[in-house]
Amino acid sequence: MLARLYREFFRALANPTRFAIVQLLRTEPHNVGQIGGKLGLEQSRVSHNLACLLNCGFVEWEWRGKNRVYLLNPDLAPILTGIEKHLHRYAPALDTCGVLNAESGLVRLESQTASRPRRRAKRMRSISGVSK
């Protein structure tokens, strides 16, 4: 069960939109409009991803006047700092890890062989008018 929770934690951060929101909120609290404006995202996309971040405990909110302002969960800041220290220290090893590179290659290879050849074959038949 703990391994699944770790996977979900990192999966939440692996989404580029949620990651960008978390990084922005590390600097200071923002409302939805400010987040969308600074990240160049539609308000609906920001709200959708904030719902996930709220549900999973990455962010909190508070009222500031008439605005709901989102801020990073204070428990998360030292965790992210610790991860970044590790990333800086081990960046070359992460970039060159043979195991990780092989796993990435397998995923790409499986997805290419499963879908692309069939699509190309259909296009070739329709262009040439010859069925095989």
C-alpha cells in the first residue's frame, strides 16, 4: 500500500500543469486568475488541477477579501526542497541511468509497434488504391 501511495504522490506532481502550479505557489499565494495568467492557462484547466492538488493535500486555500487564494501546503515545502537537493546531486546519474533509459525505451517501442504500423498501412492503401 505504501508503494502505491508513493506512486500516486509522484504521479500528481508528474503532470506538467500541476507541477507548474505547485512551483508557482512555492513563491507566494495566488488566486485562480493569477495562476492562469502567470502560467498562460485557461481558468477551467487551473481549477481542474487545483481540485486534484487540494484533494491530495498539496495545496490549501484561504479567503482574502472576496478571493479564494491558494497556497502551498507548508508541510510540502521541505519535501520539495529535499527532492531538489537530491536532483541536483544526482542529476548526471539520473540522466544516464541505464535501467531508466531501458524502461523508457520499452514503453516507446511498445506504443510504436502497437499503433503506428497499422495506421501507415491504411494510408498507403488509400493513397495507392491497391488493397493488400
